[in-house]
Amino acid sequence: MNSNKVLSLKNLSKTFGSVKANENVSLDLHRGEILALLGENGAGKTTLMNMLFGHYMPDSGRIEVADDAGHFSDLVLGHPQAAIAAGIGMVHQHFTLAENLDAVDNIMLGAEPLTRMRRNRHEAEKKINALMENSGLSTPLDVPAGRLTVGERQRVEILKALYRNVRILVLDEPTAVLTPQEADTLFENIATMAAEGLAVIFISHKLREVLAFSHRIAVLRLGKNVGEMATSEADEQKIARMMVGSETSLPIRQAATTGAPVLHLEALSVVGRGRRDSLKAVNLTVLGGEILGIAGVSGNGQAALAGVLSGMMTPEAGKIILNNEEVSQIDPAQMIAKGVGRIPEDRHRDGIIGSMSVAENMIIEGVDGHRFQKNGLLKRENITEHAKALSVEYDVRGPGIAAPAQLLSGGNIQKLILARVFDKKPLLILANQPTRGLDMGAAADVARRLIEARSRGAGIVLISEDLDEILRLADRILVIHDGEFAETHTRDRAELGLLMAGQAA
Amino acid sequence: MFDILQILLSESFWSASLRIATPLIFGVLGALLCEKSGVLNLGIEGIFVAGAMVGWMAVWLGAGLWGAVLAAALAGALFGLLHGILTVPLGLSQHVSGLAITLFASSLSYFSYRTALPTVSSPPRIGPFQPLDIPILSDLPFIGPVLFQQTALTFLALFCVFLVWYVLNKTALGVAIKAVGDNPNSVDAQGLSVYGLRIGAVMAGSALMALGGAFLTMSAFDAFFFGMVNGRGWICIALVIFASWRPGKALLGAILFGAFDALQVRLQTEVGAFVPSQVFLAAPYILSIFALVIAARRAEYPRALLTPWFKGQR
């Protein structure tokens, strides 16, 4: 493996404004190797890969690629076409499929000259079928990509790269949207392709899959190389320490005593926006002092559940009983008044009003009392005092409480929301993907707060696609699939994965 | 029933329908091409005026008819280029830029016309396209007069329907245009130029729009006068939605509208005594609103329509 170098990134640097996204980053890749590229959010992984693929122009540095015969030459930088010609393929985190085109057209797009007047779809289909057989990646070919499942779309993306005879494949967070089973299948396929000589770099946050499937691990921190190791010598603690630069300890969940039910759903039906994103006559009970984990692949009814609990969607049928009292009128203000705390999935869109100040965002759910306003006039002093106190307590960092909330980083926006929600001591907390996209430090903070609230006696509904998070935090687990819940006592990943895919374990 | 049946079965009615539909066919194809790439082109109304003026003036200045058609298409493409630059790399609001193009193109056309002919009171005439007389085919009963006594521009319009359909569905370029209108990142990830594809599609689409205008001065009438486009461009914008961005349905929609228009003219003479003529003039537009209400619910918009895309921002 050592002599078969296919790619060498040398001292790449890239600056965006005043931010050094990459500083003298170097990386080698060998034939048949699966390299995991790790780092916290903002460590510069995606920037590095985008430079490799020509989407970004590096400020300095070189990239050398070997041709089929093993001769190295400099890659022309800043041109995706040059990268493709050199045998580099990239599967972006956000898929780049045209949803109105089928798989064949998506795969052929750009692989044939635009001047071609008669396309040879037939020939292409034959080649794609052969590729599917060799790699084990299969997907329907004649359906518009918009109607494929996420897993299928990803396979189209990989096939797109293989169709161009790539020798180096880059995958940016390939399993973020997959069920555990799909993820495992994907990595098995990747391993097969690597055994045949494909060199693979993948970016991931999931240490489990990194340890299970990669050969080598490279870690970036704050835009710089901080270390490399063979996967055989790595373990979770070692990697985490390298990524964060210091010890972070994940909070430990201790047994807690449960109290009376705080939420009870009876035969609740909600019609959601998506095809499967509805709830079908579900029953649910959440006790005070427990964290109920809702596991499942997104788009299976989570949005409808969150919508109802946050008062933003009206159910078709069924009852909602909050703290022994039936909720007759569902609207956001009512739900807040009845003691529901909401941590929304899309924190930028639903969690804050970006153009308003941090202080204003902190009181946004509490202006109906007399603490922050009188006769419609805001009490600025109280608001400022309140914001200062919460910023300290919840460690919200940024340009100050008078600055627009959109200037905060993702982690600090989440802390702002936690401060606003938890300060009201809600009975029921809806935490929808509370740590998605947060780096380890911030994620650990969120988890700690949730556990604190639970100890205080609040009931928590934790919706998460991250099975590890559910396993770590939840006292009880429900799997949601196609609008229905399956209660389960298993803590086995494979069994949970089967339930998430809708197959009875 | 006021002999509606008799009207609907007459050769002259369908012949008129196709004639009225011709500029709309050009316009709706042009708008469709722009929108397939993700750019709404509200410059259409003004580009119609520019096409009408340039086509007419080229003939008046001594150019051949086909040379004038080419000049009109070029003028349209230039306005398309302007709209493309404003909305694609600069990412300005497509609505605002489109309306500005409409105001600019029509005002510039009227201005040029007035500058060239400061003193004439009645618009000078040119020798327009004549109906093509194709031996045998033109003598067929019914079909002959309807189809084969149109001018060459009508046949060009019908050919363009096929051409746009073929390009969008059978060529690599068409696949790329559809892709850039759905998800520009898909095109960018392949190293193709999002800007190039979009500006190109807008220029080609605008050239088609200008042909619709040229038909007015070079085939339907034989002179250029103010207000002659009379909202045809806006109708095309609605027809694209009715057609759900499909060239075949676009043709159908244009002919349907042409038929409504031809029908109202004939109904006016039948029942004009009882009903004010304005009702008939408004009828095609009211009917097209109804058609839209029904069709637009199922319409599949190009996903990236109206959304600017910037390089390096992903």
C-alpha cells in the first residue's frame, strides 16, 4: 500500500475573509485505501475536499495526482473538469442531482459533450448496469431522481463518479442521511471497490463507522493537520482528543425517578406535508423525569409529531393530554403557556429571528407577562439584565447581547435557544435533532442540559436521527416508521436499524 | 345556438386560430426555454415589440424578408443577453429585471421608430410574407386552407415546437438545460458552466420571443404601430404554466387561445347587438385564467426557477 501513492495534497491554504479555513494542509492517499477525514465543524474538511475537486481555488499549495501508469503530475487547480479528467470523483454532502431527470440522464450529464445531437442512452445504460453489478450499488434507472429514496440518490451519485472511471472517490458525510443498514451496505460496497484499487476519502462524524471501515484516519483542527494514525491503532477517546484538542467527556446518564405522565397522545392522526410524513393514529405517553427517544430516518412522521407538540400543526383526529388536561386549541402560544419547551429542528429558521438581537430572541416567548413589557412598551432594562444573566449561565458566546442573533455560530444559537427554553422550566421539552451539526463540545453541553432538565422532573421527547445519541440519552426508545411508532426495549443497533427500515425485528 | 357549431366547423375559423396562435407559439416556446433553465423572462412583452419593430424596419430599409427575420431574432437575443447578465451572474431579481427589459425594449423600439420616421402620420407599409401555396396539399378540403395557406413564419413556428422538444429531450444540451433549471449544483459539479447554460438559454428563448413579434409586422399585418403587441407576451407567460413546461402542450395552449380569440370575433357579429363588445374582447383572457386555475395546480415548476446561483457558494 505504501508505494502505491495516487494523490498528494501539498501545503494547501485557503482563506475566506478573515477566516483561515485551511492552513498548509497536506495529505496523501494510496491505491485501494479508505481514508477517514475527521474534524470538528469548521475544521476545514469540506473546504479541503472542495479544493481537491476544483470548486475552490486554493490560495497556495499544490495537488499532485498519479495517472494510470503511476506518473505524478500537477492538477490544474480551481477546475472541476480538470479534477474529473484526472480521475477524481466527489459525492457532495448535499446531493447534486437534477430531480427532474432520471438516473441515466443524471449520470450522463456532463460525461458527454454538450454538442452531441443524438445521445446514446442505450449504451450508457449498459455501462451503468455493468457498474451496478460490479459495485453492488443498485438503483432504479428510469425514475426521476426526485422520487428515489435518499439511499438510492446517493448510489446514483457514486455511480456518476464510477461512470467517469474515477480512481479517487471523495465522500462528504455519506451516511448522514442513511439508516444504519444502508450505511453498512454502503461501506461494504466501498470496501469491495477499494479492494479493486479505488482510493477513497470519506468525511464523517460517526466515530463508530470510521473505526469499523477505514484503513487510516487523518484529523484536521482549525484548518490544520493535527494528526494521522492507522485505524488499527485508534480508539474513540484517542480520536476525540485529537479532534477537540482537549478532553471532552460525554455526560453520563444516571438512573432517575419518573413521575406522573406529562404528555399523553391518544389515537393522534396528523396529515403532514410529505408522502410518508404523517402520523397514523399513534398513542404515546411521556412521564416526568424521563427522556423518550424517537429514533427513525427523517421523513417518517417526525415533522408531524414535532409540529403538533410545538402547536404549529393541527391534528386530524385524536387527543393531546398535557399534564392531565386535554389541549383543545392548538397554537404555539397555547403550547408554550401550557409548559411546552421547544427546541426546533431547523434552529436558524424556526429557532431564532436572525435580524433581531440576542437579548430580544431570549424573551421572544415571554412577552405576554409583565416582566418584559408594560402596556406594549418593552422594559429594556429588564430585558438586558435577563439576557446578560442567561448568557453567563448558558455560556452563549458571540459579539454581545445587542448583536443580531444570526451572527452567532450554530452552537451558540443552540445555546441561546436552550437558555430561552430551559429558563421557563418547561414540563415537557421537545428536542428535535438538538445536536445536529454541532461540534462535540457544544453537543455535550446540550446533552448535559437535557439530562439536567430530566433530573428536575421534566419529560423530554428527543427526536434524533443519530442512533448513538438516542442510545446514550434516552430512557425509553420508540422507533418511528411511516407514521407509526414501535416501542422497543432493545438496545441493539442492528435490531433498531431493522425497525427504522420498517421491518419487524 | 348562434350557429356556434357552424363557426367551429368552418375552415376560416381554424385558419384564423392558427394565424392568431403563431406569435404565441413563438413566445411561449421562448418563455419555456428560459424558464427550463431557471430564469423567468418578463422582458417578453418588450422583446415582442422590439422583434416587431426590428423586423419591420429591416424590410423597410431594404432587407429581404428572411434577413429581417434574422435581424429580429438577433435583437431579441441581445435583450436576452442583457436580461441574462443582470439575472444570472449578477443574480438580480428576475421580476424586476424582466419588467425593466420590457419597458426598455418597447420604449427603445418606439423611440427608434419615431426617430426614423418623425413626420409620417400613417405607418408605412411593407410587403409582408404571403401565404404559401403548396400544390396539392393546399387544395385538400378543410386541411388545405387551415394548414397550407399559412405564411412561412407559421411553419417556422410549428418547426420550432419540434426543435425545442427535440433539443430538450434528445440532446445532451437539453439534458443540461433541464438540469440547470432544477439544481444548478448538478451542472456545476460536472464542471459545466451554470452561467453559460442559463445565459445561452435566455438568449435563445428571447430570440424566439422576438420572432413572435416579427410575425406581427411581417405576416399578420404589414406595418408597425404602437400598442400592437397588446399583452401577447403576458399571455405567453401564463401559457407556459398551462403547458406545464412541455413544448407539445405549449402548442396546444397557443392554439386554444387563438381559437378563443377567433371565436369571440365571430360571436361579436352574431350577438353583438345584445352583448357589449368588451365582454367578447375580455373573453379569451378570462377563459385563459380559468384554464390556468385548472392546469396550474398540477404544473411541475422547474425547481430552481427564480433562484439565483453563485459560483463558490454551496
